[in-house]
Amino acid sequence: MSPTPAAASAANWIVLKFGGTSVSTRARWDKIAAIASDWRGRGRRVLIVVSALSGITDQLKAICEASADRAPCAAIAQAIAARHQAMFAELELGRRNGIDGWLQRLDQLLDDPRRAPRDLSWQAEILALGELMSSTLGVAYLNAGGLTARWLDAREHLSAQALPNQNAWSRYLSASVPVLVDAALGARLAALGEVFITQGFIASNMDGETVVLGRGGSDTSASYFGALLKAEKVEIWTDVAGMFSANPHQVPNARLLARLDYEEAQEIATTGAKVLHPRCINPLREARVPLAIKDTNYPHLAGTQIAGTVADAAPSIKAVSSRRGIVLIAMESIGMWQQVGFLADVFEHFKRHGLSIDLIGSAETNVTVSLDPGENLVDTDVLSALCADLAKVCRVKVIAPCAAITLVGRGMRGMLHKLSGVLAEFGSLRVHLISQSSNNLNLTFVVDEDVAADLVPRLHALLTKAEAMRVEDAAVFGPSWRELYTLRQTAAPVPWWRERRAVLLDLAREHTPRYVYDLSCVRAQAQALRAAIACVDRWFYAIKANAHPAILREIAAQGFGLECVSPGELARAGEAAPESALLFTPNFAPREEYAAAFARGANVTVDNLHPLAYWGHVFSGRDLILRLDLGTGRGHHDKVKTGGAQSKFGLALDELAEFRRLAAAHGARIVGLHAHLGSGILDIAHWKDVYVQLASLGERIGSVRLLNIGGGLGVPARGDETPLDLSALGPVLAEVKTAYPQFELWAEPGRYLVADAGVLLARVTQVKRKGEVRYVGCDAGMNSLIRPALYEAWHEIVNLTRLDESTSELVQIVGPICESGDVLGSNRRLPPAQEGDVLLIAQTGAYGAAMASHYNLRDPADEVVL
């Protein structure tokens, strides 16, 4: 039972911090009152720490910057006064209790002789007024509403101390307060009342002067008070639900971080997260006070909980963050090699110019460091003076603007084997510096600033797919930003296999492993695609995804042609569709296959000079479609990217002229252009880009009448992935077609049509525990479904036998193949499994049975069509 208010002891303190947006409207103050009252009802005493009203600190900074001329300062001061007077009116407070005194002090400071020289102590007093006024306003409103609160001057309890090497600017405008626990403070305050309001951002120095704590100072104030009081908890109330695995404005699918330890939270805050200032972590860590981040608008959301390290926590990347405006200073000299004291001499220059170094990379003759503008005054004058001093001892190069992209998580070095896809993303970028922290908590890449915005979402997706970011661990990762904050949620459709569970369990009793396909799902996908993108003149299904005869007949019946890559596929397709509906798109095939395709009447695609250069007679007088490599690949994994120099597909653009010459020499006509750059693409801009590039090339060639923009339509695997918006893709392609009406438009989806239509049923054979790792073994292995091993593909896996039971165990789902890579799903939450349970692996209608083998002389899963 919770203690009653009367029984609360001096130790039962909760510190609540509210930022500028949380104290700027009456509705927000009502929520503050409700939150404080709730804690009082649970027997806790409450200290509320507030920031200035939103925008006020910026106005006070403007006064400091315009200090040489009183007139603009006075105009800003009048605006500040009007804002607070309006706020008092909104709160229906009859008397402006105490606020007039602070406004008068602002006027006095405008006439203070320290104004003109912009004295640092004067600036600190100016900046402190925002919090002094908002806290005064808050006390008046809470008391008027019936919650008795007392005003507390933070400067009487937070005393800043100068640090070694700290310059004057930092001592006044970014001050540091030592971490102390005052066991008697709680008792002294408890004797005065139950609820207090104080100021964030401000403190006093040893001489009694007002100082401010710099950017994020209110968070830091709350943590200092939490440590002083040895509080039960500090809660930071803001306008988001907590820390996320990436900036949700860049990555809407970023996941809420439900639980972090102090060190991880500090790294995330330090490397770019704006929701929490990194300096606020250490006081709480030293005092062992838990911290929570909560959303003022949605108090019911659990938020992010930050406390001590979990001893058995598995290595996992928690976040990918970015900082812009980074400046790199590269220093090079052969004289630094094995020279004692060289770095000390160099860093002395940074110290003298008041610059704090962030990242460091070194070689025998080069040292490169980064400067973070968030912690430094990095302007042209400062950099010029620094470089002039450094030039006396080494060659200096300034590289800017840059961005630092950081992966944060405990046990970083133990996850390097999962980062191949992430590292590949940096292959085409200029990487200026790589830094891996000695505390094994982060890995940072410094790149050109202009690539950061697009890079972060790609990295987040890759980390999730590679399971380096273990989003299935519900104890750490909460819902996505989109799930929490999207106003118009569209209910996810119920997959067909849930509705036909009984039928599937009957089929599994007959035999496992077994693929089961639902033709109605295939039919629905084909019809939806044709309806949404009506501007496509001819559709071709890439039958390598799934060449089951029943599926081919169904897709052909929906008006699709069939795209093939081998004689065997041509033969199978010819049983389901007329020869004119066949498209042959081989790669490095022998000459006989091209001749056979022409003889069958198929449309033939060529993607290399060799066939025309050496087998010209095969193509004499024929119509050809030319597959081009547009120079880059796209897709969810390196092995599905089919563009760029590292891919074997397509003719390089610099060989186009020679291909045209050879075609003309043999009387072959280039009637079509084709490009397919990869699979699993969810960005509709991709197909527009391909379409426009092919159309531009087609106009130059003259004989082209059709453009094939390929396939690669992505199928979301995880619940937090955004489905491909067909309703948006149709108009985008129609717009291009209007500009190039002379060309037919072809497309060739594969997995998009059949992935969701198939499931793989498997029976649990054994369960095993090794330490903290639990394994669930089944009779389906990588010989039946190789996508997880080959592509690191993620498939939803459920225990169909126990579909509605609690998913309480984190398990690895493995098969019977004698390979360490025979893992169908890692770190999945399932109900406790028993031998004989039926597992269902979803989205296996594509590249499942089609890629199966008899490896280990085990029969792969059979196939059943509903």
C-alpha cells in the first residue's frame, strides 16, 4: 500500500522537471497540477523544476547580443513583459504576484553599467530572469487552484564551482555544480511544506553571483536537486514520450527506448538526442537516483526509464543518432612521429582558445579531432586564430561542415559481425573519421553534413534487419513513434492465416515442414496492383519468386505476363501463358538459351556486350530489350542490390554507344530499355527516378518504344515498417508517362504478388537452454527457407498451436541442418514451446520453396495450395 501524505518521510521526494512548452499554456499548467497532485496522493513530497516560458530565453539572449544599444533591448523587454502579463491573464490570476518585481529588475539591468561591455555576470542575470518569472507564475497558479506550493530560490541550494581550465564564459554561462547529497535538506523543506516550485537553469557561484548552467540547464538542475534530496525518482516532463532509437522526425519508425542504463542514456544524449541534456545524467548516476522521461501531453505513456546497468543485458545497439555542424581539424607532420610531448603542445592551443575536443583519430603522422558547436564557440575568428597557432608546428586542414553519425549500445565490439550492411552504406561516402569508444558504448562515423539526413533512416532500417538493434526485446524497446503519435491509425489487416488457423493445423498434422499458399491472396494482390497503377501498359510476374503451376495460372489469369531467367522457367511459364506474354531476362547465359527464347517467341533482354560481339548471328534482325545499370543499387540487403559496379547485372552506361554500334552492325533493333536496381524497396521515388532516366536515354536512341522499370516493390516484414503506398506511386508514374507518352511502360513485380500468400508450417522437435539463451528447434531448416541465412531476412514467426498465449520467452528458432547459420529467427518472443507445437513462418510465398534444396539429404518442405 502507498503511504498516506501524513506518513511520508523526508526521503520520499519526487523531482518533476517541466520544459518551456510545458509551462506556456493554462492547459499545460493544469497537467502539471494533476501530476503533482497524483504524487502527493501517493504520499510523496514534490519539487517542481521549471524552465522559462517557451521562447523567452531566446529573447533574453537577444538582449544580451544587442546590449550596446538600449533601444532594441527595451523593445524586447516590453515584448517579454507583455508575454508574461498575457499569461497571467490566461491563468485568470487577479494580481501579478511577484512578477512585476522581476520585470522591474529587467528594466534596471538595461541601465546597468555592465550592459555595454556585455559583462558575463550581467548576461547571466539577464538570462536567469526567464525561470525566475515562470516559477513565480507557477506558484501563484497552483495555489489559486488549491494545491499549496512554496517558491524556492534555486540559487540558495545550487552553488557552482569553477573547474580547472574553465574559461570565464563557461564559469558564468555554462557553470558546473558539484554533486552533493544533503541528507538534511529534505527534512528542512518538509518542515516548510509538501510541494515546491524552483527554477531550472540557474545557480549561484562562490561569490553569490547568479550564473546559468548552459544549454539543457533545467534538466541538469532537476538532476542536481534529485541528488541533493536523494529523491525516489526524477521525472523529466517534455513534449515527447522519451528517448527513441533515432530522431523520430527523421525516422517515424524509431522505437521508444523503454529502459536504458545511465551510461547508454548519456551516450545517446551526448551524440545528438535533444530530449535530455547529457550533463544531467552524472549527478543521478553518482547518487543512484532513477530518472524517467515522460510526455506532458500523454502522461499515461510509460516513457523511458533510466537506472543502473542490468547485469545480464545482451549486447544490443539502442540508437543511431547524428550531430550536425561538426568541424574537423586535421593536423599532419612527420615531426610528430614518436615525438614526446607533441600532442600536449598541440592540445595546449585548443585549451588557450577555449575549445573542447570531442573525437580524436590518430596515425603516425596525422591527428584529426572534432569540435562540436554545441559545446564550443566555433566561429570563423576562433578557427582562424587556432589554425594560425597550429600552423607553427604542423600542416592544418579544416574540414566542415560535417556530421557525426553514432551507433550507441552496450557491447558494441561484440556486435561488429552484424554490421556488414551498415558498413556497406558508408562505402560510397566520404568518411573523414571513425571512432570507437574505449567504454565499448559507441561507434561514430564523421561524414559530410549533407548526407546525414538520408543516411540515418537507412542505417536504422539496416540495424533492425540485422538484429543488431533487438527491437523484439520488449523490456528495452517500446512502440514506434508512428504507433504512439500517428493521429489516424489504420488498423493492420488480419493476415489470411489467422482466419484459416484450423485448416493450417490440420495440414500440419498430416505433414511438416509444409508450404501452404492461399490463391485468393495472390489474386487480391494482383488486382490491387493493376487498379492502383493503371498507367502500366504491361505487367510481368518474375516467376523466380514462386513458380508453382497453380500460382502461375492464377497470375496469368489476372492479365500478367511471365518474366523468366532460364529455359526451365520458360518451359514452366509456357504452360500457363501464351508465348507473346513471356519475357526472357537472363544473365551470363549461354548462346543456346537466347536462340531457344527467340524460337519460342519470347521477348528477349540482353545486358552485356559479349552476346552481340561474339554471337551476332543469333540476334540478327531481332528486336532486343537492353538492360542497363544506372550506376547504383537499392534494396534491403547487399545480396539483393542489382545495380552498381559491384553487381553483375546490366550494361554499364559507358558501354551504351558500343552496344548500339554492335546492334546496328547485326541488324538488331533496340526496342526497349530496362533497369532493375534491387529488391525490397519501399520508397516510391525510386521508380520515378528509374523511369525518368530510361526515358531520357530512350529519346537519345530513337528506336526505343518501351521502358521496363523493373520490380523490387517492397513488402514490409515488421509491424513498424511503412507499407508501399500504391495510391501515391500510381500518380507519380502517370506524371512521368504524361511527359513521355511515346513509350510503353512495363513493370515486373515478383515477391510483391506472392510473399504474403505463403506460409511455412514446421513442427517443434526439441527445446534447449544454454545459459540465458533459449533455443526452439523445428523440422524446417535452411534447406526449406534460406532467406534468413542468405539475406538476413526477417519473417514473422508465431506458435500456431498457442497463438493466443502470452509471448513470455525470448528464443532463437533453429532448424535441423548441420550449419551454424541454420537460424530462422533470432530473439523472438513466443509462448513457452513444447515438442509437437506447430510454428508458422509468415511471408514465405516468395523465394521459399523456389530456393529450397536437399542439403544434408533432407527433403525440403512440400507445397499445398488452398
